[in-house]
Amino acid sequence: MNFFVYAICFGVGLVFTVFSALLGHLFGGHEAPHADVGTSGHAEAGFEETGMPGIAPFSPTTISCFVTAMGGLGMIFSSIEATKSIWISAPLSILGGLLIATGVFLLFETVFRKLQSSSESRVGSLLGQPATIITPIPINGVGEIAYVQAGTRYTAPAREQKGFALASGQSVKIVRIVGTQFYVQAT
């Protein structure tokens, strides 16, 4: 009987994980229709105090890991004579499931932190960097610049710091950034 309950937990967790992965890839996992979850449709995404997306401790990913691990470990423990009793196999299975789910959570949290580091520090390092006007900036108007950061070429809307006009192809220096608006001056 114990083995059967653990097998159901294992099967439900495994099926949920597989279907979530397949359906997420088939349907993109984005833009949940008629439901604003605040995370662009990612059920496991959450926002921390930093405002950076990440994985929540009680996300579907960690819950399915717990259920799957608990079921799998329960099947193993209920097959061993020394841990066959429900009073031994259940606590061991729950503890093992919690440890595995915690490990998965910490792994994903580490990966998300490394991959989604704040762009604020990168934007701050652009001050004083050279750029080139690619779309002319009219008097008190907006044009476009191109700049290179870490070997990658980026473009951004730009204004001249004092409102002067700047021609296409002219070299400039980034002097200020407000939101997504870059302010430049001729070099």
C-alpha cells in the first residue's frame, strides 16, 4: 500500500514536470491570456526585493521536484526491509524530497542571479564612452547613437546635451543617461 501511494506521488510529479516542459516549449510559456500574473506569464517567476526576476521557493518547479523526489524516495525506502514501515519511510521521503527541492531551488536561484545581473551597473559604465551618431539629432530633438560595450554593438535614442544639432557619422561622448534616453556631446 505504501509503495502504491509513493508511486502515485512520483508519477504525478513526473507527469507534471514533463507536461509543463513540453507545453511551455510548444506554447512559448509567455503571455498568459486574460491573466496578468505580473511576470509575463511565467508561473515560476517571482520578483524579489531587488526587482529582479527569479524563481520562488514555492513555485511549480520546486513543488513538482518535491513531489517527484518524495515519491521516488518513498518507493525506494518502502522496498528496503529496515525502512519499510510507513513511520520510517514517510519522514525519510519527506526529508529527502525537501532536500532535493531545496537543492533545485538553490541551483536555479544561482543560475538566475548569474544570468540576470542588473544592467544598471553596465549602463553606469557607459558614461564617458565614445559613440557615433547613426540618425542625425535635430536641434532639441532625438536621434540615434551606436556604441560598443563588451564587444557588442548597441544602439540607443539620444539627445545632444545642450540641444544642439549633430550630423550622422559624427563622434560623440555619452555624458548622461536618463531612463532609456542617452545624452551626448560632440568630441
